[in-house]
Amino acid sequence: MLVWTTSRKFVQAVRRSEGLEVKPPKKRSPRQGVSTGPPTKATGRNHVWSWDFVHDRTDNGGPLKMMTLIDEYTRKCLDIRVARQLTSTDVLSVLSEAIEEEGTPSYIRSDNGSEFIAHQGQQWLSDKNIKAIYIDPASPWQNGFIESFHNRLRDVPRNVVTT
């Protein structure tokens, strides 16, 4: 077996002389959900709900994912689902349980997470006549109620078990 040793600059010079090009990587555009309702402020109970995820770790380092769902007007936490991983199907089951207990919201606000913008979820929301409001990428202040709730959730001492 014949092995050649050469430098990177030599390879670049040969590539240039032969007119070969390396295509630059394509810029990846972030996926974004399509809002079906205008940005709106909650004016009453069950008008606007917000949902989002909080990531944490167990004492032994295992990942935890918590899905939180709140009513923006009453600031009531409607559900917290904790698991190692949560899919769009899990998200919809949490939402359907909350709708059975609390009623159907007019709008639901979220970020552009894959679980929230999945076609299955958008179709389900459309079937239930719930309008989706997606915040702009990298703009958590547009979903301030849920972010404030997450800060309070993180402030709970870790060694205390709440029921």
C-alpha cells in the first residue's frame, strides 16, 4: 500500500489549479411555527394559555424535561408533566387533560419548539378551534408569564418534596 504525505496547503493549491471548489455549508434557517391568531393579552380565564419546557437534571445526572402549562390571566399552573423525554403526543395528552378539567382556551402561546410546531399538534389545535400564538425566535420576553413561572419553579429548594 502506497501512502503519500502532503500538506494542507499543497492540496489547496492543486484544488485551486484544477478549478475545484468546496461548496460552503447552507445556512440553516430556524423552523418557525405559523401563528393562527394575533399576539394578544389575556382578558379572562381560559382566554390565553402558555406552555413551555424546563430542563433539569436528577441528583445522579440524568436529564429531566418538565412541560408546564399555565393560564395567563389567572396565573394558575394547569399542569406540570415531568419525564426523561416528552414528544408532541405527550404534549397533546397534557393539553387534552387540562381542557377536560378547565375548559378550552381561545389561544395558546408557545415558542417554536419542535413539540409545539409539529403538524400533528397544529392539526389538533385547529380541530379544537384553538388559535396558536408563536413567539419570535430567541425572544423569551414575549412569553413572560411562563418564563416568570419557570423562575419561581427553579427557586423551590431541591431537597424539599412538595405534594
